[in-house]
Amino acid sequence: MSILTVGIDTAKNVFAVHGVDVAGKVQLRQPKVARGKLNALVASLPPCTIGIEACTGAHYWARQFQAHGHTVKLMAPKLVTPYRMSGKRGKNDAADAAAICEAVGRSNMRFVPVKTEEQQSRLMVHRARQGFVTTRTATINRIRGLLAEFGVVLPLKAEVVRREAAAKLEDLPGYANLVIGDLLSEVHHLDERIKQYDAHIHGMARECTAAKQLMQLMGIGEVTATAIVAMVGNAAEFDSGRQFAAWLGLVPGQYSSGGKIRLGRITKAGDAYLRGLLVIGARAVLNAAANKTDSLSRWALGLAARRGYWKGRSGHRGEERAHGLGGAHQG
């Protein structure tokens, strides 16, 4: 059996396998392979190229198959969909495996680098921490909503909610006192958990050379640097910074035709967590640049003014500097 390319549709318990030879003729078609038998089946195949959609468990299986001498390539599911021969109305596991097998052999296909166990474990720290942060935000908003039922309206700032809710606690009747007290206790518990994970991220940043190099850039702190290292791994996979930005979804969508260039909003095609960290860092840099006179800050303010970032911020000193109107403050 001469198999050149294999497509595997992964799942929790049942997998579909589709293999073709150099002529594209089907040599292997198994629509139902139990999870416990998949590794043995792949190990019995001659070294070939295996395509998998980049979804849950894909990096684990990629490492398993690479250990058997195969070349494993991961692809975003949305890039595989156009190769499903039966279209949207005929979706099934066997058709998905055949589409993956077809897509992995395309010369213009874009692939996802296989993550190591260390990368995935570090990324889990970020995912867990973000989950705690999201839960804490939801709990604080719940406190604000419940207190509003008793005429206590609190601002959005978390620290103010903690302080004012604790101060009003004794004035609340019956079970309201119990509920708000429990919610405040939960917020305190989440604060402690987040601090623990911040310490983990601090340790990751100290021991990682790549993270230290990233933190030398403006707007990049420990959280963002370690997240980039865990998510990207080998940055040499990108040809340029623009390609990295496109991977993150920080470039405008293009709808051009007939020689007319139409650019829309950013695509938001990449990881929302990493993109959000970089956007927050960029905003911090621009806000801090308003009080600086070095060349990099002036360049950042000029760029922000040209892109309309300062629009509507009348009276802001950074806007004056961006347009060269800083007077004595101009460097």
C-alpha cells in the first residue's frame, strides 16, 4: 500500500482516516476508527504527510504521529472547508477527512506550527488566569446589579465596588447581607488566585530569553511577552511583522474589485486574547507618549494623529504635539 498523503478528521472518540497515493487514488478509507486504535493504525503506515485540522487535541496527535516518522501539518478548519467535495449539505466525518487530505497537498495552503508540550503548558497558565479574571469581573458586576436593587448605585471601578459594597454590607437586610458578603468573599478568593498566576507568569518571563527580548519593546510586559512566546513559538515562521499582524487579525479586511481598493475594519482573524493584550499595550504607549518628547514618542503621536486616534480628544496635549503645536514643549 503506497500512501503519500493522509487526512484525519479528529474527534473525541471516533476518527475518520482518508489516504491517497501519488496519483491521488484512494488507498485508505476508514470512516470510523476508535480512539484507542488510531495511534496503531498511523504507526503501521509508511512515512507520509498527515493533515489535521487545528482544533482540540490536534497538537497532541501531531506530536504522536511525528514520533512515528510522519510529516504532520495542521490547518485552520475554515481553510479546509472549501475542499469538501460534497459541499455544506453533505458534511460527515468521511467527507471531512477527504477534504483534509485534499487541502494538505495544496502548495498555497497555510499551516499552523505544531506546539510543544512546554508551549501548551505555558499557554494553559494564561488561559486559566484569563478565566479567573473573567469570573471576577462577572462577580463584581453581579454585586453592582444586586446592590442597585437596594438603591446603592456603584461606579464601574472594581476597587470602589469592593470598598463601597463592604461599607454598605451591615445596612443590607436579611439574606441580602449574606449574598453580598459571599460574593465579596469570592472576589477576594479570585484576587488571590490571580496573584498566584501573576507570580507564575513572572517566573516564566524571568526564565525565558525570548520573553526578555520582547519586554524591551514599548507596551510589552510580562503577560504579553509570555503569551506571545507560548502562542507563536518559533517567530521565524513569519516572513515579516506585517505577516504577524495579519495572523493576529490586526490588518484591515480588503474588498477590492475593478481596480478600486476598499479597506474595511480589522479582520480580527487571530487569537482574541493575544490581540487584546497588544491593543491594550499600544494604547498605553500612546497615552504615555503624550507626556514625552523623545523621537519615538513624537513618531507614535504623529502616526496616531494621521490615523485619527486623537480625534475628539480636544485639549489633550498629545494632540498638540502630534501636529507640532507643542510650543516650548516640542522636542
